[in-house]
Amino acid sequence: MNPLIAIVGRPNVGKSTLFNRLARTRAALVDDQPGITRDRLYAPVEWESKGFTLVDTGGFDDSEDAPLLQGIRNQVVKAIEEADRILFIVDGRDGLMPGDEKIADVLRRSRKKVFLGVNKVDGAEHQHLTADFYSLGFDRVYAVSAAHGYGLAAFLEALTEDLEESAKEETPDDLTKVAIIGRPNVGKSSLINRIVGSERLLVSELPGTTRDSVDIHFTLRGRNYVFIDTAGIRRKGRVKEKIEKFSVIKALQSLDRCHVALVLIDASEGVTDQDAHICGYAFERGRGVILAMNKWDLVKKDPEKKKHLANTLDRQMSFLSFAPQLYVSALTGEKVKNLFEKINLLHGQLFRRVDTSVVNKALTGMVQKNPPPKMGRGRLKFFYATQTGVMPPSFALFVNRPDLVHFTYERYLLNQFREKLELNEVPIRLKFKKK
């Protein structure tokens, strides 16, 4: 297993900028506003054939006792505990600050190997900015610029000097990617913490706690998963801060790289218009969708709330009538294990390939059971069909006149294809082509 290297430091010293540069990614949100990073982000990094896992952390701020700041501090402390070595980043332009000294004290007590990077040193002419930081007592002090790359080669060479060359890790063939999406404060991070059995993500009653999309690798019964925790998606009119807009964009981008979208809904509030919009984003991208009613412990003994939930589900989610529904509680763990059964089922259906002979036999049966209606002087005729893709399963149907396919008949065919080809719980796509 590759060694773990954690980046720590005060807020806004450039930790996420360094993380993005070393990991060659834009996974970490970057902004001039301090406190953007809150959860721990992980990324594989390779330097001169030596690999390690880099961990980005939130800014360690010991000046206030607000619950959210305390949660961020706890995340940083956990990252330090699990890391093999530490990248301690300070701001060369600010000079030595009291917060740097407090972090240095924490790191000395950890007895981990610490590499001190004095950031925002953009060239040799600013090398003198490192002088004050030698008083922190660390032998390894390096002048670097996360934004421009100055000094990073020497920094990485020292950092990896005694690491062994690593064999490239192959991505498992059975890797299932699950994006957990939903409105703010519906319990997305709490659910992942319940699944992995630890406080892996920062959880708070404040809406909008999660800002980055965080990948959590997890293995259960020999099967590999990536759970993508995302920022809560609010209505466009309510998204005002620039950083929140970026968070929502990253949440939507997570749908482009997942297989299954686990849409978390607050069962105590019922299904809202925004829940339906979020499901629509996943459906448009052809992802499998699981409707997970969280906070079921607050609803199951309340007949009025149960009735309200059932009514809003029927009204708002009619376009996803095929999607499985689960009633779970991230707080108590109720039915959480059942999620994996549905995730595996949807993953199998999304990638299922059906022989052309089976597709055509099914199509013939559908048309015989319910022939297409006559429209004007023409009648729709089907010649043959074949599967053209997966994720979602897609089929080409060759006909005499595609313009005669009425949307009600297309809906009939969609439902029949799901039933006949055992694709009951995933979206499918039909393309009508002229022969």
C-alpha cells in the first residue's frame, strides 16, 4: 500500500492549490476565501516512479470554538494520525503567525516526519521569506510556489527520497461508482460515515457543510466501490456565493463519472420539486437511480408523515416509476446494508448485453401483443432491433418511418423492453432508424 502524506496548515495558505498541482487534478476547490476545504480529499501521486497518496485537509484554525471549525480541526487531527509523513504548509508572505506555531506544536507531538513548505515564494529573489520559519524547529524547510511550481521538484525529491518504487495499481474491473446526491442537509455525509463505519466526512447540522466532491473507496464482500459525497444542490435562485456555485457544478459533474446515483431525500419533509430536479439530472445522463428516503426513523411511526411522503413520491417521481425506493436511516443504520443489494443490481442491469436474437424475439412479441396504431395513410412497420450500447442499455429499432412513432407507443415499448429483457430498474434508450 502506498504511504499516506497529509497536507496541513492554517486556512488559505495554499494547501488545496498544492494538492491540485501535485495530483494533477482540480479535485480540490480553490478560492481566496479561507475555509473552503472541509473534508479530507485523497489522490494518488507519482514522482520518479515512487507513488504515494496525498491527503488535502481543511485549514487548522484554533482561534474559535464554532462547531463547524471544531469538526474541521478533528478532520485534520485524524489525517495527521493516519499519515506516514506530513507536508506542513505556511504562507511566506504572511510570515510566521501564531497559528503556525500551534500547528507546529501539534505536529511535534505526533512524532511524524514533517516537511515544512514555505508557500508563495515565487522565485529565488524571495528565498529570504523562509528565514523566520526555521524557528519552528523543523530541519526540512523548503521554499515553494504551489501556484507557479517554483521549488516543487526539489521538494518532491526530498519528500520521496526514502520511498520505495511502487507498482502501478490497476483500477479494479468490478469498480462500482456511486454518487450520493441530494439537497443540502439531507444526510449525505452521515450516510457515507455509516457505510464506512467511521467519521470519514465532516457532518454538521449546518446546511452546505460539504463543498468538494469527495471520493471514498470501499470494499465489501470482495467487491470494490467508490462513493462520491457531493455538495447539496439547491435551487439556482438560492445559490449566490461563487464557491457554492462551484460546489454545485462539481456535484453535477459527479453524475458524469458515476454508474449509480443514490438520491437522498429527507423523508420527514417529503419529496420536493428540487428532489425531482436532481433526479432529472441523473435520469438525463442515463444513470441508475436509487431513491433513498433518509431519516425514516422520524417518519415510520407517524401516519400523517408517511401519507405525505407517499403522496409526494407518486406526484413528483412518476417519471422514475421504475427506480427502486429504499427507506433508510443514516442515524440508526436501518436498512443501510440493503443499499448494496440495489447498487449491485442496478450496476448489473446498466452493463447488461442482450443477444440480437433475444432482442428481436422480444420486439416481435411486443408488436404482436399491441400493434402500432395507424396514423393517417401510413402504418409503422418494424424490421429488426439490436443493442447499440450500455450505461444505459441502448437499442436501435429499424422501421419504415421513424416519424410515425407516437410518444405513447414509444413509452409502451420502453416498458416492455424493461420487462422482457430484465432491465426493470434502470433507464433505457430507444433510437428509431429508417431502414
